[in-house]
Amino acid sequence: VVVGENYQEIRDMPQALAMHILKSLVNDASLSGGLQPELMVPIIRLSIDSFSHPDWSIRNAALQLHGAIIPRLMGQTCKTTAELFHKLPGLEPFLLNKLTEETEKCQLISGGLIPSLTLICRLSPSSCNESFNASFIACLKKLIGHPVVQVRQLTAKSLLAFVPLFKTKSTTILLCEDAEALANVNSQAPLRLCIRGLSRTNSLHGCILAIDEFLNRCKDVALSVEDWEIIRKAVSGLAKIEKEHP
């Protein structure tokens, strides 16, 4: 009988085996039909929480389970935030908690942050519930200047999920104003989508990533010629950033 650390080196932990079984249940169309919506939230929580487990086999199983969960949740068409949180009511507070989760002193990033953002950034916006839109945007503001570039990239994409389509133009313009303020080290202007105390360079980079995401969405929104002219003027103000902050 192999016990202790040696056991972990040559055998998967029981928790890992359990998650592999859950992955099969989620993945298999003939089996997943029996999974009730209320069972999906504990499975999602288990997957995301296990990303920070010290045992590699459990982290690996969590990664595979998470990879099965996302297509199961999204389905054939992209779900809106309102649809998903209505179907899985326990998911909203859990994801909010993960976005604000404190890291250990030796960690640069909490284990559940990237898998949470990976799920969120696949959602479409809804204008049905301004309260949770505002709650998530407040959390994402604090991540826009994160020192890890992958977090900044996912945060920029995730912002789209909580800004309704009709606010696309106004948000794009506000982001451009924030980017200009961040580029000006002497500026005292309020930073609406950036947080003070983080690196201005990282915040500027995250802000520009968000601008890129919103500009791409502008192409899919019915904007007038006048709207496009306003956006063009706002974006043209960023030209100096390329020269001053290469």
C-alpha cells in the first residue's frame, strides 16, 4: 500500500477522480440531461475553487471539468448575464466573490480569478438588471490594471458582458478619456474605469485593451454617422499615447 506523498505522485487523488466523473456527466449529452440546474452551481464552484488546490492532479481535473462546463452553460447561442444568473441564481454572488478574492502573500493572483473571468467574458450583456451590472463593473474596474496581462485581457472582454448595447458608444468615449488621463502623469482627472494605486502603465494598457473590445462591438451596433464621428474624434486623441508610451 502506497501512502503519503508517494501515493500522490503515482495515483490521482480521490477528489480528482470524482471531478473526472463529473466532467463525463457534464460532457456527455445522453447523461447531462439528468443534471438539474441547481446541481450545476455546486459543480461550477467545485471546479473554480479547485484551481488553487495544492495537489496537481486536482488542479488538472478542475481545468478539464471547467473546460466541459463552459460549453454546457453557453449552449449553441451566447447567453446573456440575466439569463444565466436567473437560471443559476447562486452563481452571481459566487463569481462576484471570486473577482474580489484576496490573494495569499506569496501569490500574484488568486486561483479562481482567471477561470471566473474565462466564464464571464463569454456572456452577452443585458439591460434587465442594472444592479448586478453595476456590481460587476465595480469589481472589474479594480482588475483593469492588474499586474498579470492575461487578467487585463480577460477583464477587458468581461466588461462587455455588463455594459448594455445602448451604452456602447458612451462607454467607448469614457474609456478614451480615461486612457488620455492615465497617459498624462500630471492629470488629476477622475479615472472612471481604472483604480488608483495600481501601476498607471498597467492601467493604461488595460484601458486600451477595453477600448479595442468596445470598438469591435461598435461595428455590430447600429450607430449613426454622427455617432461614428464622435467616436473617431475620441479615438484620435489617443494618437499621442503611441508616441509617448511605446
